[in-house]
Amino acid sequence: MKTIIMPLAEGFEEIEAITITDVLRRADLDVRTCYLKEPLVGGAHKINVQADVSIDAVDADSCAMICLPGGMPGSTNLLEDHRVIDLVQKINKAGGYVAAICAAPIVLAKAGVLNGKHVTCYPGFEGKLKGAKVSDEGVVVDGKTITGNGPGSSVPFALKLVELLRSKELAQELAQGLLYRF
């Protein structure tokens, strides 16, 4: 199976990044956290995370998905990095999944992959998702675009990714082990 990459920018939302990475790895998916500047990346709530690889080492052709955690200023820092935008566009064009949660759908919008798509985001960011059809649901799937609305949706968001990449049965099994009602 191809790799799932999760770029971590300074100020990322820790609950989203760690929860999603954890659940995907429990599903035996190859998830690589990527740093933009330095391997030790500071989260929005002052929790530092050691990322796996530099974003410069990522080959879009080897990626099944790019998954963007939200948080501020993490989402803005992702938005302003041309390498992140380029990876989103390449993975999307190749038919891979593009996923973002919380404020991070603004990155997908800048990459131009949300036009006409049904999406969700953290309240207050709707106006930055021009061309998208925004709802207030916790998790929204539109084709190979998956969005979540915030930290509280991290587990269902991650389980939806497992369902899409592996199987609904595995997602249900993981939910049961997490004591999450799927």
C-alpha cells in the first residue's frame, strides 16, 4: 500500500495530528509525519512532536493520501508553504485522497481542489472555502476529498479514513477497541 503523509507545521492541532496518525497506524497503514523546517515541530498547545521525514523527501507518486491537521497557526503555515500546496495538487491529480480537518481545508481551497465539493471545517473558516459547499457536519466525504470540522471529530474522521483505505469492518473493529461508538 502507498504512503499517507501528514505534514506538520508549527502550531498544528495536536489532538488531530496524533489521534489520526495513531488510528491509521493501528490499521497497519503507512503514515509518515513530515516536517517543513525542523524535525521537532511545536504544536498549538506547546506539545512538541518529532516528525518522521522532511517534506522535501516526499514523492507524491508514492502517496495514497495527504492528510492535513488543523490548528492555528499550523493551518496558515501549511497554506503558505508551496511544497504542501504542490503535494495536494499532485496527489489529487493522480487520483489519491486529500483530507483535511479543522482549519486545514483552507489549504485544500488554496490548492484549488474544493470547487463544487461538499466539505466541512472549523466554524469561522467557511468564507475561505470559496467554490465549496460547506456544511456543519463532523465529517464529510465527497469522492476522494475528506474533511472534518475540528478536534472533537478526530476519531470519527480517522475511522472514516480507515474505512476508505482498508474496510468498514476494520474501522468498526478499531472503533470497538477504542470504545468509540461507530
